[in-house]
Amino acid sequence: MEKKKIDWANLGFDYQKTDYRFVANYKDGAWDEGAVITDDTITISECACVLQYAQTIFEGLKAYTTEDGHIVTFRPDLNASRMADSARRLEMPVFPEERFLEAVEKTVAANAAYVPPYGSGATLYIRPFMFGSNAVIGVKPADEYQFRIFTTPVGPYFKGGVKPLTIRISDFDRAAPCGTGNIKAGLNYAMSLYAIVDAHHQGFDENMYLDPKTRTKVEETGGANFLFVTKDNKVVTPKSDSILPSITRRSLVHVAKEYLGLKVEEREVLLDEVKDFAECGLCGTAAVISPVGKIVDHGKEICLPSGMNAMGPVTQKLYDTLTGIQMGRLPAPEGWIHVIQ
């Protein structure tokens, strides 16, 4: 398929409408067959549950063109599983995981002309989401739902190279104990909007959220997990029941152990020990790893030895290895790469 005439090298991380999207509806206790359609608009009641009580969940993944010319997605089965967990937690009907994978494949294949070419630095971002669609005025789950997938071509998260971030310790809590921090619900991200806008106004790139119970342990940012590297090259990731189980983080942990031979600890990380780490990064779909150079705790600066000019050496190896797997330059573990065409 001939590619769209897009300036791939200068794409930003913004929404650009593509030709097709997938839609399925849940009504009378069952999902319909769903279809790939061209209409990007949604018509719902003013009293729809999603508008009144924020009953909505979503996922995010990407399609890539590999070195050998195939269009692939990266571990979409984990997105399907995580979305099922999110649906259960918000009392929504699970969209079957095998159908999730089929819908992703159909939507990406239909929009193949928008999948950026290999080496462009761009990808096709895929956004599956679901919401309560019927009118609900009492506080209760909806009876009807819509599951959709749209795609949009996006450029690299960083323009002009990677610049380590400066983040701050937030005074706000991202999630409550026994709350919804471990699922990908829209309401979690709404909770972080004031904090991130305030951080930007104060000159910071992101927030570091602490555990809401004791405020002594590192949790995550508004949209990414943390990854630390000790001075003896051990990889450490925070463990908590209230952080989102990042697919990128889980993949980086495997890469660290199996590809790079590094020791890995998944454990509680105290704020007091952050000053002793050599490197820090934020893990997520958008950038794989965003390096952190400085953490500010109410005026007190914690400067990572990796500095403010580039990724630390271990973080760089993790980044290069995982992106090499995603782009087909390195062999992938079984099941990680799902070929679309």
C-alpha cells in the first residue's frame, strides 16, 4: 500500500485523523460483531455514564515498520489483558481479549498507509478505549458500552535528541490506597492534570508521586513508571499495588535480565534512597525511557550522576536493546512481536 504523503521526520506527538477506526457496541448483555468504519464522530446522550461518572478506560500501544518491512505491534496481548483488568475494576463488560487483538489488527491494517516507514523515527499510535454510553442519572454502572480503536501517526517523543528531565516531588496524590491507581482509567489521568500543569508553570517537566499512605515511597509519575540504576549497575523498579503495571517497564526488566545480564530488583523504593542512585528514567509507550537528570524536593535538588546532558550508560543500553527488538534489529522473545502484514 502506498504511504500517505506526510512529512514523517517532522511529526509531533499530536493527534492526526486517519481513515479508519474500529467500533463495537455492548447492549442487552452482549457485544455485537463490531466493524471498521470511517466516521470519527460519536453521538451519545447528554446523560451518558461516561459524562456523568467517568466510566471510561483506555489503552495505548504502537505499530512499527520493522527493518525487514513488516508492520508489527509490540506485545498487544498484554494491552488486551490489562484492559480486561481495568474493565472488571470499573464494573464494565470485558471486551474479549482475542477480539481485542483482532480489532487492533484490522484497524492497523486498514490504516497501513499511515504507518511511518522504517528509520523515520515515527510510529502509528493505537488508542483502544471503552466507555459507558447510555443515560445514567443514579450512581451506578451503565448498561450499554462502546469499544473503539483509533490510530494516529506520531513523531518521536523527543525532538533533537534526548534531554534529561527535571521533575519535582508532588504535594498531590495520584491514587488512593486500594483505589484505581493500578488500572488505566480516564479518571486517574484527570486527577493528574492540575498537578502536571502546575509543575510546568513552576519549570518542571513532570511530578514524582509518593505513596499516599506514608508519603515515603516512590510510586510513579502521571503517566509513566520509574526505573532506577544503582552505582553498581543494578536495575531497581518500584513495587506497589497502586501503580499501573507498565508493559514497557515489564519489557525493560526482561531485557535487563535476559539480554544485558543485569541484576534486577522489583521492590519498594524509599524517597530517602533516591539520592544514592546513579541513573533514573521514566518508562512508557511514548518514549520507551525518558531519562531524569534532576529531582527537586521542595527546593532541595537531587542531581543524578548521569547528569543533564544525556541518558546514563545503563539506561541507554536498555533503550537501544528494547527499541532494537521492537524494530526488528534484534531477535525478540517469543510472542513479543505481532505481525500485522
